[in-house]
Amino acid sequence: MKIKLGVSACVIGEKVRFDSGHKRSNFVCSELTDFVEYVPVCPEMAIGLPVPRPTIRLLEHDDQIRLVDTKNNEIDHTEKMVRFSEDKANQLSQMDLCGYVVCAKSPTCGMERVKVYRENGYVAAEKIGVGLYTKALMEKMPWLPIEEDGRLNDPVLKENFVFRLFALRDFYDSMSEGITRRAIIEFHSRYKLILMAHCPREYRELGSFVAKISEYDIDEFYLEYRTRFMQALAQRASRKNNTNVLMHLQGYFKRSLDKQQKAELAKLILAYRVGEMPLLVPLTLINHHLSLYPDAYIASQKYLKPYPDSLRLRYGL
């Protein structure tokens, strides 16, 4: 089953922007296309604005953020946009959506640092704006991976975002035959090393939470676990934490490897820790040793292969 990916319609090349243009993302449209099913949305067109159209902006007015025409503050689209955004977010929350790519700097879709203006025409420098539509998505679906198109040019941000897409799809697939305590426990077990790398604190706290799963209503547990799990993965894995996981994996082979093999693996882990080699290098050797000396628990860990190798995302980590 393909991953359902919400996306600003202009990011996949639809000519829906104010100037009849688009902001096509090569990564979203080319590299991800084999794995995702797009769910495109243009909030401006959804509330009836034409193409082309006058530009709009966020305006600070009476301690509120309004969505208005750039040249005429009296033309106010706030209520329509808020109503649409809330309704659409409610609809999308029922679709097993696994992520969303939004258009940067947009007063409707921008995720961060969207300009907010004062009535005198100057930017309110102290205001950190969020597009009205994306704000509704973030509030309704705090578990959902959301990223701006431009930020996906950063290899670390790109890898983390795509990884979360596949993790959430895996979560939904794991519950396809029903939300059960066993399904959640088995899923959590596969992601222990991932959590250790991304957020050691939440690794410990989620472990305690899952250990008490029998004390909770399963549907309530599912919702809380999903949010906490996905928010933990949003914290990018540090080189230090990845090194700890690699050393943890190394320990599983202490009885299988000879002295030279142990030294070779230790050398690669150290080279990764000091930034001389990408994460892929020690992981490749670990996967090689795993093929020779199978271990069911280690083989089940998504840390070793969180997404298809063809995406080539770990080359830059």
C-alpha cells in the first residue's frame, strides 16, 4: 500500500499560485513518487479564490492574526480559511495520512517563519507566523510529520521526514487487523533501537508506558502512543546517539566475531563517531555480520532498514 502524502498542490506542479505558477519539488515529484499517493490541497482555491489572484498576507490586527488582501486590509479571508482548514484537517485525520509537505512562506501553508505584517505595512519582526491551514493541521494531527518543501533540500531534514513517513505507514499496517495490545507491543519492539537513537528519554518513558498497556483502554492507549512515538521520532538522531546504538548492536556479536572482526567493526564505529564516515558504512558491516550470524531480535529492528535502500538517504548522515 502506498504512503498517503498530503501536499500543497503547487509543490507537485499544479499551477494554482497567485501568479498562475507553481513550486514543483523535484524530490517530492521524482524521488518519492514510487512510494506515495499524493493528496493535493490548495487552500486558496478551496475557499473560492481564482487563479491568478491578488496576493494575500497575514496581518496583526487587535491582537489577532488575520488573512487579508495585500493591497486592501478590508478584504478579509480569515473566517473562510479557518473554517475550511478545520474541516479539511478533520477529514484528513480519518485517512491514515502519513505526512504532509507544505509550501514554505505561504500565509496559508507555511510551517514556520511566515511574515506577519502590521497595519502600517511593516513586518512585525517579533511575530513568528504559521500559515492558517498548516496551523490547523498541526493542531488537529500533532503526530503527523509535516515539512516545508524548501527544507527538504537539507539531507538530514529530508532523511528524518521520509523515515517518519515510513514509520507511520508501518504503524498503521501493523494495526490493519485490529488495534490490539499485542500488535502495539510487537511494533514497539521493532522500533526500540530507533527510539534509542532519536530520543533516549522517550525511549525509556515509552518503554514504561508500553509495559503498563494492560491498565489502559486500548483505543486511548493507541492515540497517545501514536502521538508520543511520532513526536519522539521528530527529534533527529544525533551522531552520539547513533554511536551508542551501533555499539549496542556490536555487543550482540561479541561471541560470534573473532578479534580481527571486532576490531574492524569498532574502527568503523569510531570513524562514524568522529565524522569520517557516513552511518551507512558501519551499518553495512553489521548487516553483513547479521547475515552470517543470524539473530531474530536484531533482524527485526527497523533501525537496520527503516526505508527502501533505493532512496539512498543514509549516504549523507
